[in-house]
Amino acid sequence: MDHPRLETHDLSAIIVAGGRSRRMGRPKPWLPLADVPLIAHVAARVRPLVHEVVVVAAAEQDLPSLAARIVRDREPGLGPLPALALGLETVTTPYAFALGCDTPFVVRSVLRLLIEEVAGADAAIPVWQDRLQPLVALYHRRMASGIGVLAATGERRLHSVASLPGVRLVPAERLRARDPGGASFRTLNTPEEYAAALDAWTRDGPAD
């Protein structure tokens, strides 16, 4: 069965910004990368592909100025599952990319691959180095209810979204054709990872 290709007007981006940054020791959205806040780089990577950008932030979280809609977690400290559900409830398009605020190296051709892979499914979630990557993924907004149910049961693991019906896992061998080194799945959680990212950005800049 043929499925119509998703276009820009069918797609949003959700950037999850509300983590506590405990291992980093300071707020990740504000970390400068070439004098631009980290979260702004993530928004810039995905913006050409989408109709709108929605940022899900903690209730009192301070964020850099962004051309995006900001929504706030309803309850603090519950983790990324409720944030993802809230983002999907907020978007105005059928599908939305979900990205962490610390993924500035995400490769647009990987995001385009997810558009292809989600045909006939409710979500396309990459698998890289045997790990699910639910914050470099594409979801239909109808998944908000199922994700919300998971969170209401006390589930905290973001990877649990893979247990929901309609999820398609995208294997590493297909991802490597678009992103051989897996830059899209490089996240910045510690000062050491941030320092390495600064070096990589200075040396190579963003991919595609």
C-alpha cells in the first residue's frame, strides 16, 4: 500500500528542554556552541523540515530567546515521558520529530529517513549501537495518549515508548547510509562530552 509522503506542513518538531542537567552541572539549553545556545542549534537543524517548533520546558525554566512555542511541564520532576506526551498534544500537525535539547549534531538526512520509515506506522524510532533513540525520532500526535498512559502508571523510562503499538524501529544499517558515524545520536550530558563537542564543532561543524 502506498502512503503519501509527509511534507513540511505535516511536520512539527518537539524539543525536550526540561531535564535537570545534573551531570552537566549547569543548564544544557544555554551552553554556548560557537556563541549560540545549544537549544538554538537544535532548533536550527530541524526548522527547515517542519511547520512549527514546540519546546517543552520545566515550569520555572529559563530559556534563551527562540522562534518557537514554549509549553511547560504540568508537574515537575516526572521525566521526559510526560514532556513528550505534552509536546504531541500541543503540535498542530499530524507528525512531530522529538529531539533532546542536547543533540546539535543531528543530521537532516537522518530526519528525512525517518519521514520515509514512518509510512504506515505511528512512530519511527532509530536503534543505534543497540540502543533505542526515542529523542531522535518521529511520532504521530495520536501517540500522546498511549505515552500519557505509560507515564500515569509510573513508568519513567523513555525507551518504554517502543512497547506501544504502531512503533517501527529503524535499524542501524539503514541509519549508517545517512550518518555513518552516528553524530545524530551524540548527546551532551557531562562537561567532558561538552568539551569534546566544542572541539568537534570547531573542527568539523554540523553535518549536512
